[in-house]
Amino acid sequence: MDDYPLLNVFWTMLWFFLWIMWLFLLFKIVTDIFRDHEMSGWGKAGWLIFCIVLPFLGVLVYVIARGKGMTQRDLKQAKDTEAAFQDYIRKTAGTAPADGKGSGVDELARLAELKDRGAITDEEFQQAKAKVLS
């Protein structure tokens, strides 16, 4: 333990965490390169080669040159994902069962509306309600 002082442990940990952060940034940049639909194939290849051949410099230059667009693409993807999720929820909540009939709640709401408009009597409403609930 005397051969490796505490300050060296801290320096080693610092360099290790910086290396891990750089790896995360590198993967983020590689995914951003492939996600950018406005960049040509040659542009994507050029950025990938730059990031592979000169990794530290390539990552830093990419962040400086295209960081704003990277953020915009992230926001757009987050909004698209949220919109798709909300659409899925709306479709799932309003989907009819497989037998082709409306859900029980929808049927009861329609029956109540018909009763309120006077299209069906209270007795007919009760019969239809019992049928829906059974």
C-alpha cells in the first residue's frame, strides 16, 4: 500500500472516470451521426473516420461543430417518442374488444345519452344496461 500513495489513487480514479465519460460521448456522437438524416453518406463516413482515426480530437470537433444540431435532434426524438406514446395510450384506451362490440363503458354512455334525449324509455334503458353488464 505504501508503493501507491492516496493522491495517485485519486488521479487514477479521475482519469478512469474521464475515460468513461469520453466513451459515453463517443457512443452518443456515433448514434447522432447515423440519426442525422440531413447529412450525406460521405459526410457520415468522414465524421466516423475522423472520430476513429483521431478519437479525442474528432469527438471534440464534432461537439463544437454540430453540438447544437445534436441537441435539436435529441429534442425532436424525445417529442416524437412522447407523441407516439400518447397516441398509443389514446388508441389503447379507446379500442373496442375483439368481438367487434364497443366497450361496456362506451355502451353505457351511449345508452345514458339515448335515455337523456328521450329516444329510449327508462325501462328500455334498464334492460339494455343489464344486458351490457352481463
